[in-house]
Amino acid sequence: MNESRRPRRRLLTGALLATAALVAGVSVAQGSLAYWNDAEASEGITVTSGTASLEVTAPVWLSSTVSAVYPGSSSMRFGNGAVENTGTVPLAVTVSRVSADAFAEALVINVGLVQGDCQPGTPLTSTTATLATLDPGDSYTLCASASLPLEASVGVSATTSVTLTVTGVQP
């Protein structure tokens, strides 16, 4: 009976050795399936950010003193100022106002940006609107008017000052 087991043992041993050789061969073969690769660094590049810059010349009122203003007065005073985009990116231009007191708050201030001079009839809008988008190098004239509506309640002998702030934001 021992002799009949020997061929089986040899067969089993041979099968195990063949399996081990196959596993070893596959493992080695996978290592030989390498692909070529290479890496190179590029030269440094320079990235420069754009700039947002406005140059504003305040409006020069056609009459430096506006007097005899009363509720419902229809006379409007136009002023000319300059707004130039001196940066490198387009800018959407808005104008806001700072009112120092109730009289200044009661004034209706309208503004507009035009190419050329401000004229009566120049389309103006409230100070909360975007007036224009200026490309780099563009220069416009800032027109402004002030009026006092009929319903305004203003004390006697009031004097005030209104500040306009011009802002440019990249659209």
C-alpha cells in the first residue's frame, strides 16, 4: 500500500511544485510589464494681477453758490467732472452720496456719465444706479444736478454740503 501512495505523492508534489512555479512566474511577469514614464518641470511663468483704479475730478458746479433754493424750485445746476479708468480691468461705475443733514437728504441728486460736456437735458439717473462700464483708458464726464422737490420740508436759512463717492467695481 505504501508503494501505491508514492505515485500519488509524487503526483501531488509535482502538482504543488507546478502551481508554485506558475504563481512565481506570474509574479515575476507582472514586474516586467512596466511602462515608460518621464517628468519634466516647466520654466517658471509670471502671472500679474490686473489693477482697478479710477481717477476722479470733482464736478465743478456752473454756479459755485446755489442760492434762493426753495421747495419746488425747478432750477437745476449742472456740474462737469471727469472719471477715468486708469487701471487694467473694466470697471462698472456707480455714484453714492453722503448727506450731512436733513437739508442735504432732501435734495434730489442725479448723476450721469457722458462723453463730452454736460448739457441741460443730459440724461441723468439716481445715485444708486450703475452709470456705465469703463474699459481701461476710458474717460467720461461726470454730470450732476441738484433740485429740491416741492414736498421737501426744509428749515429757514438752511445751508448744506453733499459729497458724491464714485466707485468702480470689476463687473
